Amino acid sequence: MTDPGEIRISDADREAAAKRLHDALAEGRITVTELEERLDAVYAARTARELRPPLADLPGSDLIAPQASSAPAGPVGGADRVHLRTGAGTVKRSGDWQVPAAMKLTTSMGTIHLDLSEVRRVPPRIDIEVSTGMGEIVIVLPDGGSADVDAVSGSWGEVRTKVPSTPGGSGPHIVVHGKVGMGSLTVRGSRKGWWKAVMG
């Protein structure tokens, strides 16, 4: 019989644990430094047993760990979805990089900056799932790009878009969904293109 503690956890389990840690910070139970250390452990966890220590001394942690032990193994949202995440650091992609057709972006207190303006081959449609605590996500699109952010929900966070919401230009169309907690999501065009237009 498989040890329940060795069952693989899902991204949803990690996000539930990360939310409990953010709540603990707001309640004054842990410090910012402790939050960063525990979030690193949560996002590195692969099994239910590894997920428990960062939550062990917090009330309500017993509501998270059992769910992890009963969760089915395997990726959530499809094997082709690329997951970029950070605790309090910075993840940046720029230049000519390989842009997947489906991504998940997770940040607790850090920044994720994706610049698609210099990518030679961009998928015509990109599905992006976002999840922020107090972090920031910035997505820069090439000329003609568009973004639908209507499916992004949030409480105190901010969602800003400076590109058309419907496809019609020559650039890619991104569909963004997920949650923005106390952080922010910004989708804009390339400032390099704007500067080139001004300078000729």
C-alpha cells in the first residue's frame, strides 16, 4: 500500500499552501522573512510529506495536507503548460526566446516579466494562467498584439491592459485567466516600438 505521505501533490495543493502562508503573514503569525523561506519550501515540495513542514505550526494546516495526500498524481492543466514561478525573486524572459502556447505564471512577492516583442516565432494564440500574492506580472506584446483579461479575478490587486482586447492585428492574441491577489497584472505593447515611431 502506498504511503499517503509519498503521494505526489498538484499545483493546486501548492497554491492552497501558499495562500495559507500569506494569510499567516497578514495575521501576524509569521514574518516576511519566514514567509519567503516557507514559500521556497512549498514550491519545491513534490509530495504531501514535504508540503507539511512549512505549515506544521499554523492553525488550519491540517485542512491542506490531507487534500494533498488524496490528490491524483500528474500535472494540472495539461503536460504542455510551462510553469514559471518565483517567491520573492524575479523571472524575466526577453530577446528571442521560445514562447509556449500555454503558460502558468505564479509569483508570491516577486516579479515575472515576459517580453515577446523580439520573439521571431510567436504562437498566434497563447493561454496564460496567472496567480499572484503581492507580486507583479508584466507581459509585453509585439506590435499588433491583443489580450483578453476578462477572466482574471482579484480582490485588492490591479489589472491593467494597454492593448486591444480582441484579435485583429498582426500580432499574437493572449487569453489570460486566474487570480490577482494583492499584486498586479500589466499587459502592454513594446516601448521600443513607441520610441522608434517618435524618433523615426
